[in-house]
Amino acid sequence: GRLRPVDEHKDAAAAAAWALGEIGVADAKVQDTLLAAAADVDALVRMECLRAIGKFGVKAMDKRDAVRAFVGDTDAGVRRMAKELLEALPLPGSGDAPIKRP
């Protein structure tokens, strides 16, 4: 569930998370990997994992509870991304259109 071993460079892990979001393969394994990787010690990696999950739109709405945990993150950028993602992900039963995308 990690995008990098502890000794790897954080920018590579952040780029991998970004790429997963851009590719748009929103299957459960990719989403779960991104959520697990969002526990990384580096704020940039956490933020890019959340941004990637946001790219999946309605396919990621069941991840809202997991994303909510990042609203209390130690990094202001990660907190902001989590709040934006929660606003963007549609609520179950609200249709397919998110309010806005991160």
C-alpha cells in the first residue's frame, strides 16, 4: 500500500500518485493503494494522493469517510485538499456530478 520505500525520493512518489489520477483507472485497488499511500510522512505525497482520488469523481464517493480523516492533518495544504475533495465528491444518491473538482 505504499508508493515508495522509505528510502526513495518523495517527488517520485508524489509524481506516481499524480499519474494514477491522470490515467483515471479508478478501480478499487488503485483507490485503496492511493489511500494507503496517503499516510506517507511527506505532505506533498499525501496531497497528491488525495488529488488523484478526487480525479475519480463519482467512482470514489465511497472513500469520503477515509478522506475526512485528512481534514485534521498536520499540514495545511493536505487539510485544504481534503476539504476540497469532500466538497467535490458527490454524496451517495446525489447523482454523478460533483460540485467541483480539486
